[in-house]
Amino acid sequence: MEFDLHMALVILAAAAATFATRIGGYIMITKMKRIPPRMEAALNAVPAAVLTTLVAPAFFIGGWDSKLALAVALVIGLRFSHTWMLVAAWIIVMIWRHTIGL
């Protein structure tokens, strides 16, 4: 295996950019006396955006077991706690994979 300087520089640049965005956000928030309404709205949208980036690929690329599990998780998540939602989705996937085998 040979050392690739270009790849090492790409990794270092990605690490520096990640560190800069994380520390920059922290410094910016700590310097404010009050968070502006637009920034607060943007921060409130982050959990939904992260959840969407995790769920959407599983729904559109995954098989029918994933689609059914996500639909069941949605219905149960509207009524019960997150733990029951995860347990129900896991059970659906395991039953599907053990009976149908896909």
C-alpha cells in the first residue's frame, strides 16, 4: 500500500472544514446575547432535516420490509413513545425477513 499525498490532503481539508463549521457555530452562538428569530427557526428545523436524511434513503432505496417498518413506525410514533416505535419497526423487519426471506 502506497502513501497517497493527494488523499491525505483531501482528508485533512475535510477535517479542517468540519472543525471550522462546528467551532464557528459554537463561537457565533456564545457571542450572541439573544438568538435572532430567524436563527432560532433554522435551529428548530435541524432535527427534522436530520431525520429526513436518515429515513428517506431507507424508504426509497430499501425493500418492502423497510417501507412497511417505516409506515408502522410512523403510525406507532404518533401514539406511543419512541421506544415502542423502534421495537415495532424492528419486529416488522425481523418477521418479514424470517418469513419471506428478502
